[in-house]
Amino acid sequence: MTRAFRIIFLLVFPILLADCASGNRITISGEPTLPAKAPKVPTGGAEVAVSDFDYSALEPGVVGRDFDQVRPIVWDGNPGKTMADLVAGVLAGNGVAAVRTPAGSPFPDGVPVRISGQVRRFEVNARRPGGLNAVTTEATVSVTVTATGGSHPGTWESTVSSTTSMKDLFVTPDDARDALFSSARSVADEVGRRLLEAGVVSPPPSGK
């Protein structure tokens, strides 16, 4: 390959790739799921109820931007419901019996710990730093979680954030999805860890 051809190839190839991926939007599909593992079996009734987290989108369905192509990144999921599902799943995976409460519904009677939250950020953006550099796709998820009831005195609150970045020749729906969902899972894992560490919720006795 001659030097001149290599230069032309480096200049044109990213443009061709971007054209192939271009459109008026990037659409993310699916829902983030937790890694499969053998669950710990909880004892007794439900220990914690997790309600849908509050979330206000600036634009319905839009979770970010592809700044180079000037187009939105969209997802048809519900960040408030998704983060509550993930947190409840993390707790259940640690043997804490958790039930889910839909948005607007009262907490069920008899469940000692009640968890609610607010999704502060749930976004993924893509931009090319300049020149022939690869596109950086970066996702940030941030939630504030509040728990009341149980043996923990008063109200427990904690804010958790996670950022995931990846690079590619151009932004793809897979990159946007993987970065966003990875951050969401990391936040849920950390929320669960903090709830257990603070004694807000308790895993089953050893050996159960």
C-alpha cells in the first residue's frame, strides 16, 4: 500500500463508516440484566419493598447525544423502573427478600424496610475528540437512594454514580447500550453493597 493511498484510506474510511451508521437517531434496545448466579434463599417474608425511582427526562425517550452526527440516542425503557428493578435484584441475589412497588402505588403492609430513589443521571453521549481519533462513547448513571424502617435509625440516604467509557471508529447502538447498561449495573451493585454494609438490610444467616 503506497503512502498516498494510506493517507486517503485513513481520511475516507472513517467517513464511510460514519455514513453507513448515520441516521436521524441511534436506538438502544433491551434492558440491563444482572449476571446469572445461584441466589441465596431468603428466610421468612419480604424484608424490603423497592418502589420505582423518580426520573424526569428533558426529552421523552432521549438518553444522550451523538454530537458528531448531531442526533439523539434514544431508549424506550424507563430509567426509574429499571434502576429499582436492578437494586431489588441485587438485594435478592444477596438473600434479602425484596418486593417491587410500581410508581404511584403505596408500599405493601408488613414490609419493614422501604426503599425509594431518584435517578439523577441516566445518559450516554458520543463524541470524536478530533481529527482521526476514535469516537468516545461515555455513559453516566447516578442515583440517590433513600431507605426508611427496619432496625436502622432514622432515614438512610446515599448517592451512587458510575461512568463507563469505550472507543470505536464510530458510535454504534451496541456501544451506547453496553456503556449505559454497564454503568446502571455498577450503580445497582454499589447501592446493594452500601445497604448491606450499613445494616439497613440484612442477608440470611450463614449457611441458610
